[in-house]
Amino acid sequence: MFEGYLPIDIERYSKSFALSVGIIALLLFLSYHSIKYLISDLPPLGSGLKRLPGPTSTLPYLGRVHDLDRMRPWKAMKTFSDRYGGLFSCTLGGDTHIWIARDHIAQDLLCKHSSIASARADLGAYPEVTKGFRYLPLLGYTEHLVRQRRFAHLVTTRDLSRSFEGYMALEAKRFLVELIDSPQSFFDLAYMYCGRISSRLAYGTDTPSAALIKNALEFIHQIGPSGPATNLLPVLRFLPEWIIPGKRPVRLRQEAEETLWKTLFEETRKQIGVESPPTYVSASVESREHNKDDKFLFENEMEAVYAVGMMCTVAIVTIAGPITLFILAMVLHPDWQEKVRAEIDQVTADEFLDLEHSSQLPTLRGAIKECLRWKSTVPLGVPHVLGEDYSYDGYHFPKNAIIHVLDIAMSRDSRYVDPDVYNPDRWLDEQSPNYKSPLTEHPRLKGHHIFGRGKRMCPGQDMAEAELLVLCGNLLKFFVIKPALDGMGEPIWPDPERWTVDVIGGPLPFDCEIKPRSEAKQQAVMNMRAEFKKTNLSG
């Protein structure tokens, strides 16, 4: 349902990128031979400071952009990280980019010195996005960011203790029922699970979930290096659409998104007080009516519209990828699938697995956490902009540099034994350097670096952790997952390197066999269908 259109977009953007690079290369060639840089040497450093290591800039303005595989941009950065010891700098599209794969440096800069490292960089596809109120994760460190983060924290905290748990359990049951009907649609069903929960929390109904998912997937593709060419070469944004074809899909998506989000906001607002459940929309209206501190009021209704819509988008793209990654890990590691299932059976017996069981399920939590260490769903991290000069261990980090915490390299550093191996025991074995106690609390995802650091840490970590636990746990409780078979009856093992191209992603669709564990388990799932009618689950 959703995976099909992305390769088409990639092909279109790739053609756009090739045309754009040709144009910009010609412009650079002409300008480079007609003018010289105003400053031929790098500015002097402070006393005792060193320049960061890194690859030499080989092309004027472009820097090392030619090293990037736009479909797998993290591979080149991981290679450079290994070469330069987890800290390096390079030029890309005229900007200085600093890549960090050392946890202690990331902590010092983004947490201890968060006041100078919490801004975002403008995107070529979305110029000036940091200065407005659209798209919370992309906002600069402004009043818009402060009040939208506060709003996000308030509603996610409330929803964990109110309607969220009910929606989550019901949508997990719907996922299981639909999986029996169409087991090969597990990718679509994972996105629908996340989209329906988000849609209900935001607007009180799951009806618009498909439209919200489509918009979320298009958006996340457009903000990464594999999206429009303007993201790698920002100067291209000044050229018209007929020259830079990738600009038109961005404009059309934004127009459709604004119409969708405004319509849903207005329709939901009309239902406030008419026996309707609490929603993000109602929370935004109540905040404006009752909050006397103007610092935390939305600037206008349109900011509220985008704050609510963005909450949906983030929840969809950050949770669906890890769900499909968990399924991939279970296909490739049947021994761990059995270990997790044995724990679930012992703890839950005939009960539906819910959050109350979490403290007794360390193996399940460890298996989920290990997925995100083994194959990061945010391999490049989300970039920050340095507001002031900074130094660490004698190295100079210049003001306005774009900072990346390279998650794919961070997950492969010396803290982890055999880092390329999927091994949840690293979180569960008392002899492991990664072990934390007590196991009633650890391991868990909250605080994991995929959620960011410091003042830009994702406010929805608890929701993500809860949705993953309930769905992944019940999937193994009722179903067994095996590799698909070829014509000779031999297993077809999926390739874990087949990955989406987006800044936040997951594995590309793969084949596997998902079947109920027994007739009794199948009947138990089919009995859940009746709950949908009782609760008016369709909206």
C-alpha cells in the first residue's frame, strides 16, 4: 500500500539530481575561473587548538559531495569515521560538516553545552524552515520550538495514562487479525498500526490514517540527502522548478499537507465537548483557553495545526521502521525468537500482553533494543548547527558548523563486543559491559541515542517504547515467523543490508512466512475481531 511509491520518487529524484549536478558543475566551472575565493587560507585558530582531521575538500564548494551514494549516504561517512577515529570534518555543498561517533564527545557538546548546539540547519528543499513554526524536528532554537516541545511533552505524558493504552491494545489486536487475513502485508500493517494510533490520538478517529501515513513517508524522504538535490547543493534552491524538477514534488506535498491538516483540525475542533475523546486538537485549544503564560501559547491557529500534524508524522516514521526491523531480526535469528517467545508464554499465560507485563519481560525488551543497535533506523543522525566556537580535546569546532552524531558508527564502537552480530545478551548478561540492573527496568529504549540528545531529545520516547513492546510481544505470542521458501523448499534469507534511503527508515520490504502458532492461537486472534464492533474501532 505504502512502499510502492517510494522507489518511483527515488528514480525521479535521481534523474533530477543528475540534471542538477550538471548545471551546478557548469556554473561552478565558469565562476571558479573568473573569480577567486576572497580568503585563500583557512582562518587562524586559537592558541593550542588543532583542526579536526578529515578528507581533503577535492572540489570547490562541493567538497566531498561526490563521495556520497545518495541511496546509502551513511556508508561513506562510516568509512571516514573508521579512518579518522570517530571524529572528522569535511566540506559538503559549501558547509563545514563535523561527524561525531564518540559517545563522550556527543554528550559533552549536545548535553553539557546544549545552549550552543541545539539549533538546526536549514534544508535546501525547505529554506527558512528553522525560522518558522512548521515541522517541530526541523525548527531552530526559537520560541516556536520551546512551546511545541512543551505541548508534545504534555500530550504524550497524558496519553500514556489515558486513552493511549486503550488505542494501542485495540490496534495491536486489529494488526493480529489482519495479519491472519493477509500475512504478506505485514509491512503495510505495521505502518497502519502506527498511523491509526497517531490519527486517533490527534484527531479522535482512524479514518485519515492512510493519508497521514502517505504524507509522512513523502515528507521524511524529502528532508534527507537522498531527497531533492537541493538538500546536498542548497544553492540550487534559487533556480526555478523547470530546471530543478525535485522542487515541484516538495511544493505539491506541502500544499496537500496543509489542506489535509487544516481540514482535520477544523473537523476535530467542532467535535470538542460532544462526547468526544481527548485529542491533540482539543489539548491545543484548551491550552489556548486556559494557559495564562503567553510564552507557551501557540502564536496562531496555524501553528497549532502544524504542531498536531507533526506529532502524527513523527510517531509514524519513528515506530513503523523498528517494527519491521524486529520482524527481520526474528526471521534471521530463530533462536532468539524462541527465547523471547518462551519468556512471553511464561509471563503472560493466556493474557494479552500489555504494558503491565513490561517489567517481567527483559528478554523481549533486550531483543527490541538490540534491533536498533544492530541496524540503526537513524544511521546519519539528525544534524545540529553550532552557535558558537567550541573546542574538545584540543580540537576546534567552528561556529556555524553542522554537527552530526553518526549513529551507525556509534553503534559499532568499542563498547560493543562483535558489534555486527545481533546479540540481545549484551543487554541481559551480567558479564557484558553493556549490562545494567535491575532487569525489571533495563534494558529499555528510553535514552537511546537514536532519540537524540540534550534539548533536541525526542519527547515521544515512552510512546515509541510502549507501541513496540505491545505489538512485537503479541506478534510472537500468537505467531511464528520463518523465512520464505523457494521452489526447492530451501529458505530464502532476507538481506539485512537492503535498507530504505531516508534519514529515518528501516529495512526494505522482504518476504517471510508468518503463521499462527497453533489452531488455538489462531482462534484466540479471530475472537479479537468481535472487540472492534463493540468499541467502534473504525472511528
